[in-house]
Amino acid sequence: MEYFNIQIETNLQVREIQRNADIDLFIQTSGVPVHLEIPDSHYSRIQFPKAKALLLRMSPTSHVITCHILRDIDLFSSFANFEVHKPLEKIVLYQQEGYIDLKFE
């Protein structure tokens, strides 16, 4: 699937929530740890344990994608969030055995 010229590669179910021209992508992770891979830095990854869901907020008019890590299935349960700046080619989100890999490429 593709949103605003960014390819989303995942083996998880993605629910699209339209907000005017913006799009929220809601992805349930079922309490599995999310490993955020960080290429091109001094860190290899950041782990978010017990995440129930991810929310990726995207807009055609902004160069920023906001990622919320949720403890429950609503935005008010966000326990971490960060911004990723475009241009990006793809977002990769795959459930492995015991964890979920998240990469912004």
C-alpha cells in the first residue's frame, strides 16, 4: 500500500482513518515489543515493550510523519511519540517471532 508517495510494507493489519486531507494509519501490535531500527546513527534500535498499537499520522502538506506508540487502542494512551522527516521511500513494519520490526527508509 502507498500513502503520499511512501510505500508501507507490513504483515500486520492496517486501518486507515481519514482526517480531511490527512491520514492516520492505526496498526494493532497486541502487546508485542516494537523494535525501532535506527540506521545511520550511534544507536542500533530502541525497544518499546508492551505496545498495543502504533498510530502513524501523515499529511500531504507536511514533511513530518508522527509516530505514536500506544499502550491501549486510543490516542490518549500514547506513551511515546516521535517525528520522522520526509523524504522517505518506505515504512517497513513486520511481526517477527516475539517482536515487531519498525524501519523508516
